[in-house]
Amino acid sequence: MFRSVLWQRLSDSEIGAARDSGALVLLPVGAIEQHAEHLPVETDIAISTAMSVAGARKVEGVPVLVAPPLPYGFSPHHLSLPGTISLRLSTFLTVLREIAGCILASGFQRLVIVNGHGGNSAPLRSLATELVTDGMPAAAVDYFAPSEKVWPDMLAGAVKRFGHACEFETALMMAICADEPEAVARITETKRGLPPRRTQPWIADGTDRDPITESGAAWPPIFQADDCGYFGDPAAATIELGERLVELVSDELARFLTDFARTPLRVGVSRDPANRKTAPPMTS
């Protein structure tokens, strides 16, 4: 067992020992962007990091290290409001290629990018495809995805789905900040009385139609300068719900990571069947 699951807390020799023991590496990725008035701009990276650390400690059979988080993501649709720092798509992907390349070139067998920002999801899927076909065993997963069949039924508010600065994210942040009473108090007071927002932020005023959601089409949520900055029902969030969500989400993330580590996976592309490559199951 390592002295810490946090990469940055270890020495180079300790990281080398973790590599030699067959450790899986997690890379939390998120965003620094507006999350309405009730949540801090660090919300996405704070949650993905917390879930990565909690999940890492629950993975069975394989040691896990959590690499230093990448806080900045692809958030151009939030730039109308203060606090957002967004990378260009090309920059975001280049930075991740460089980080993944360093981790895997140093001898680690597999990497999982744990994402906390919806705007990163599509780029990360494309990046994972590129990396794996190039022979680099790197997956990407949204931290909330492995538990997505369960947690919507736990929400008490009027909108039982994932959204920006929603009940789900608000409750998680309250639980993650539980040892910071002032932070929890500010979230609690600021969210009080916020009305549920059921219309997605990509829909302009004056219509109830939403062909984007109905068809599964791609269109970013545009948060204008006078936007409330959230979707869903954040006022319904409680710290008690957040504590339950932390356990559920980290449990299911750990379950995925355990299964991922145990499963042999195809990696690399070759026209010669004799050169077929596989990332073997990971064992400690």
C-alpha cells in the first residue's frame, strides 16, 4: 500500500515502486467555470478529484494512483459570465496527450481520465479513441456515469436529471466541503429559493420546443451574461443527500475501475493479424 494515493505527495522512487507494482493511474479533469451564484467555479474539478480519490481507495485487487488534476477544460459556452477560464479545444487535447504520454511512457500499464465537466465529454471520447488506436491504453469516463442508473431516483427536486450546478452537483459540493462550514453555509443560503429550471440553456427565450434533447443532437448550452447560470433544481440539494451521493458515486466508480483493470482490452491498430496487441489484465 502506498503512503498516499496522491501522485504529487510521493517521491520519484515511490512513484517508480507504484509503477512496478502494477498501479492504475487516474487523471481527474474538470473545468474552471461559472456555476451560478451558489457554487464555486472549481465545482467540476473539485468533484472529479474527490471522486477519483474516494474511488481509488475502494478499488479491489489493483493499486491506484491519482495524478495531479488538470483543472482547466473546454468551456467556451460559459465565457459570457465571470470566472470562466477555458482552453481552446486543440490546446486541451494537446495538454492531455502530453500528460498521458508521460505517464504511459514511464511504464504505467493503463490510465483513466476521470472527467467532471460535460463540455469535456465528447472531446475526451475522441482523444481516447486516438490514444488507444495509437497503442496507448488510456480510457476516459465521466465520474457520474457508472452510477447514472441509480442516483437520479435519489434526487428530491423537480428536475431529476444531471445539469449544470443542479441538485446533484450542489449536494456533492456541500458534502465535499463539509469540513468548511463557511463554504457550506454560503451554498445553503445562496441556493435557497432558486426556482427549478427545466428549460435547457441552449433554448432561446420564447419557445418550449427542444429538438436538441429530443433527438440527441449536439448543441452547447449557451449561458448568456444575464443567465441564472444553472439547470435543474439546486434549491432541493442537502448535505445529507450529498453524503449519500459521495458513497454511491465513488462505490460505482470503483466498481468500474476494478472491472476495467481486470479486463483484457484490445489496443493499437495493425493490418497484420500477427501484430495484434492486447492490454492484459492488471494484477498487483
